Amino acid sequence: MTEFAIAILVFIAALIFMGVKMVPQGYNYTVERFGRYVTTMQPGLGLLIPMIYRVGRKVNMMEQVLDILPNKSLPPTMPTSTLTAWCSTKCLTPRKRRMKCLTCNTRF
């Protein structure tokens, strides 16, 4: 009987360790139930039932800077000048990013 009780306690401890999720600052995790989106976990400590729920995507919510390739000015008769720019993007809704745009790190 004691071996059975120890096995049950080990199983429960393993379920608790599998269900505790630490979401780092600057990220949101999408939670799925059997593969379908349910909710979004905010930064901090979260608890999931590991047999039913799982983390779908780990979405980076931090602002990202995208470089735009340098362009030469158009008029050939004038002295040439090079234009450089950058673009800043930030994901606001992790659910929409999960569905539509998985990687937004494209170059212009």
C-alpha cells in the first residue's frame, strides 16, 4: 500500500510541475485546449491542466525595429544622396498574430 501511495504522490507532483508555466516579461503565451485557442497568459506565473491545456505560441510583445534597405535618390542629374530609414513594430493582440502573421521580421 505504501508503494502505491508514493507512486500517486509522485504522479501528482509531476502533474503540478508540468502545469506550472512561467511567462517571462515581454512575452504572452497563447493557451490552447485540444489545439483550439482559449485564452492568453500574461507575464507571470500561470497554472494549466497539462492533459487538457497546452501553450500554443510564445508571442514576443516587445517592440521590434526593422531595417529598411538604403535607397539612392531618383534624379540622375543631381548629386546622389542615400536615404536610410527604420520601422518600429509592436504586436498588440497575440491572438490575431497567432492566426494571421507568425513572423513579422521581413525586410522592406
